[in-house]
Amino acid sequence: MGMTDEEVVLHDNLNSLKTNLKKVETGKIVLIGDIMLDCYIHGFANNLNSRAPVPVIRETRREEDVGAAAHVARGLESMGFESQIFGVIGDDRAGMSILEFLEEERVSTDGIGIVEGRKTTVKTRLLATRESLVQGEQLLLRWDVEDDQNIPDEAIKAIYEQAIEQLKDSFAVILSDYGQGVVNDEGVDSIIKSAKSMNIPIIADPKLTGLHRTHGVDWIVFQSRGFELMRRRIGETSDDSAAKNLIQTYDWKHLVVLSGENGVTIYSAGEETVHAPCTLGELRQMIGLIDAAVVAIAISISNDLDVNNTAILTNAACECILGAEQTDSFVLSRDDLVNRIGEIAWNLQVSKR
């Protein structure tokens, strides 16, 4: 049994994407957002505490890595782009670790402001399994260290002034909002207006409470749970009607919904909805899913891909995350993406023999 005409087109698109990805990416991207340190503590949870019904974890190892916008910056850099990241950290150990990690990966840190006395955001995850099990590690707890104080106005003003200055030779802008204060109303308004005046596409990963800051953005990325919550809030009965409503309300060009095992769907203003199904048989984890999607969309913009190929590419990037063995220190790379697209094309061809 051979492939259908539709499957032949998909197979050809996958091979074309694979060829394009093997070329060295170039270009600068302005990335504005919250910067964090991610900590992963691994261990065995064999027993319950004698005084409370909670597991006792015996730590075996721990890792630290950059998170949030800094993780996106590393992903962009791994693809060959020059990511100009703008955000703030504290003058503490966590902040200095972030700078060291980024500099090791040759990511420019010139746009990162160090605020004296501020706590750098740290997200710590405890993952464990029973010692008798070979695999099956689960997330047991996450605790966050955050600074409740607003970022100083002068620091925010400097960030956006520098970012706008860097737009002149950039091909895209990314807004990565984790609710820590870097992505604010006045700053975002200024960067969107400047990018629009230069015809520079904007990609945004917004907080649902910050959608008012996304008017006119070209690419919006949601995970399916966030999209479902928005659908209920606006009183729509279907995903299609909710997407159309949101696109019209906020003047977006494209709304990308990441649905894990159900793949990637892109709703567009004036274009047909496109869906790329997930091809994985097993999903291992989802940390970094939106970051990978944002990187894939940046690649799409760089290569002037249509919406259909953008959906295929974004889904492949998400599958790299969903199929990863470990949650710690995983950064989407060119080789990961090329190999995943190749596997999808091969599996499609083999399944039809």
C-alpha cells in the first residue's frame, strides 16, 4: 500500500525542511523576557515520612540550568542565530550562575541588567522514583524563589531602549512573559510599535493575564490548557470559534496551540487552519515545550516558510521535547530537529509499504 497524494506532499515537505535545516542559520533576534535559573534535584523516594504522609527523597544528583527567556536564547543560539536577550537578574549566586551558563554557550549577556539586592528567580523541581524501579521518575514538588519587589523603572526603561536600538538589524522579536515584570505595558507597547514600523515579525509567549499587551503580534503561542481556559472565559463552544474570536480581538496573525500528544494546530487570520499530528508513541515530559515552539517559529520566519510547513516544523520541535529522556539541561539543537524530521519522514514512508 503506497502513500496517498496528501502523504506524498507531507513526505516531500519533511525532506525539504530537513535540507533547509542543514544550512547554517544567520540573523539576529531581539528577545525580551523574564530570566530564571532552573534547578533539578533527582533521587529515590522509597519511604514516607514518619510524621507526615509525604515522601522522603534521598538525593542522588542535581543540575542547574538557565530557564524561561534564557532557555529560549540558548535554543536560538544552538540554531546559529544571534540572540540578543534583554532581561534582569539579581546580584546573587543564582544570577551569576545564569551569566556563566549563557557565556559558556556564547550567548550575549550585554542586555541583561543586574539589579542590586534583587533575588533572581529560581525554580527548583524534585524528581524521584523508587530505587527498585529502573525508570519512571516523577515530579514530586516544585518550589519557587521570587522577588516580590517591582523591577526599578530605570532598569526597565534601559532594557527597552537598548532593545529598540537593536531592532535595526534584527529579523524577529520574541516576547517571553513569565509574569516577573520585564514584559510590561509601556515597554511592550514601545517595542511592538517600533517592530511594526520596521516590518519585523513578533513572536509572543504571553501570560493569559497579559493578553492586552499582545495587540498586533504576529505569532502567539499557547499550550492547550491555556487555550482551553481562554475558550471558556470568552464563552465559545469550539476551538475554531475561540481562535477566531481571539485573533480578531487582539489582531493576531497566527495563534499556535501546542497540544502534546495531539500535536500542533495553527489558526490564522484569513488562512485555513493547519494541524500537524504528534507521531510519538510515548510522551516523557513537557518542560520547555513552548521554548522549543518559539525557536521553531523563528526558524520558520528566517526561512520564509508557509503556515503548513511552520506547523510541521513546530510539531517536530515539540516532539524533541516530548520524547526527551531527561528534563534537565535539554536544549533543542539543530541536530535534534533534523533527526526528528528525518524520523517522521522515514516512519511515514515505512508505514505505507
